[in-house]
Amino acid sequence: MIQLPFGVDINNLIHDLRIFSWEAADILLYYSKLLEDPNYKRSILQNDNTEDPVTLADLKVNELIIHRINEKYKNIDWEILSEENVKIDSKSFNTRADWMWVLDPLDGTKDFIQGTNNYAMHLSLNYKQKPYIGIVLIPEKDELWFANGKKVWGEKRDGSKIKPNLSKNKNLQEMVLVTSKNHRNPTLQKLIQLINFDNVVIMGSIGCKIASIIRGESDIYICLSRHGESSPKDWDFSAPETILKGAGGAVTNLDNQELTYGKSNFEQGGIIVASNNIFMHESICLEIKDFIKKYDLYPL
């Protein structure tokens, strides 16, 4: 059994994370509302990179979560890896630390700017490069998903619980696929067409996609990164993986191997499959691989 760092109690930690998360939700909802007015948009956007935009909301939530953890848990032997801090200095982290917080203050920034409501905050506590505790906050749905190393549950701000409701025992063609709105590519689109899923739902934010699988609204998510192009990073998958695995699903690469975190470039490249049933996941991966090989879609 994994033991948290000395001086950290799991129940107190979850309680604190709950408070920190709803504080973050207030920030995200505030800026989301401001973005409805075009006059505020220029001041909220912090760069001109349309492929990797940064907003004041990203920075404010990043500052809040890091400050809260450091303030509440002084002298605890863990690191904090954050997407926004990596952009400033990618070498300032001990990626070999046993305990590592992994933070994405705003997953789905493009959707956030576009006003689609499909954005989330991801925060996980990884132990020896594997996610252990995770939360995914979806402010626009008033949802906070927790994985505490033993179980997974969702909460509303009023404390009412949301139970996972994964839809299981479907074959590949019976599944509902959830796929990206802003990160689509021709190879993945061709694969989706060939498999002929029962339905395809388009949604931003990996956290939002994974939560939709846990709710039973979709069944599978496929992330395909083409060579030479940008890939998802640790902070995109760490917390979502934690809550999906805890609920009975799986997140692996196409060879059914667990994701590895803490690499020097923080990248999660290649093909990643998230599904609603750990017991059928390997056969799902094999079937997807067969489609890719048959039509020579991607170098395996």
C-alpha cells in the first residue's frame, strides 16, 4: 500500500483539495464570463500564440493552486510540475522525485476562449511516475471528480455526490467516441471513419472527455499524435487517467502499456486509448491496431 509523505493525511488532503478546487472554479468562471465581452478579450489573452494560447485565467489558477499547496503543506517532500511554469523554465523540476504534483490550471484553453464551456482544471499527485491521487474540475458543469487511490466519485459544489456510470461490455462499433474539437488531424479522422463508431461526440479538454466516459455519455477516446507535431503532455493525461482507472476504465498506449510520466520532455506521444472497461481494453486496442495496419494509417 502506498503511504503518503510523512505528515500528510489523505482525508485532510482531499478536504483541502476540495477547497482549493472550488476557489479555482470561481476564478475560471469569472474570466469565462468576462470573455463574453469582446472588449475584455484582448486584456485576458496573454500571448498571440493561437496554437498554445495563455490567458489570465491560466495564470491566476496556476498561482492559486501552487500557493495553496505550499502554504498548507510546508516542508513536505514533493515537487509541483505545472504547465505554466514549464513554459517559463522547463529545467526547474526534479522529475525523479518520488512525489510529484502535476497541474494543468486550464485544460482546454482554446475552448475556454471560444466559450464552449468544455474546459477543466487537472491536478494529480503522482508517486514514482504513476498517478495516485487525482482531481478533474469542470466549472461549467459544477463538477469536481476525485480519485483518492481507492475509489472515484464526483461532487457538486453543494456536496452532493455523482456516481460513476460507465457503460461497459460494448464492442468497438457499438461505442460512442468522444474526440477533440481543436486538435483534430486527418489520420485520426480516417481511422474514426473506418471503425464506424455508433456515434462521435466532439468536445474540448481531455478532462471533460474522460468525465463524459465516467458519466456513461461516451465510451472511448483516442488521442493520435503524428510524428513531428506537438503531443499532449503529462498534465493533460495524469489527472484524467487517475479518475478513469479508479472508476474501472483504462488509459494506455496502443500496445496496452501504462503511460509513463516524468520524461524529460513531458510528452505523451503516439496513440493513446482511453476506454470504459479495463477488462475489454486490451482487445479494443488490438482491434484499433488492426485497422491501422490494414489501411497503413500510422507507423507502428
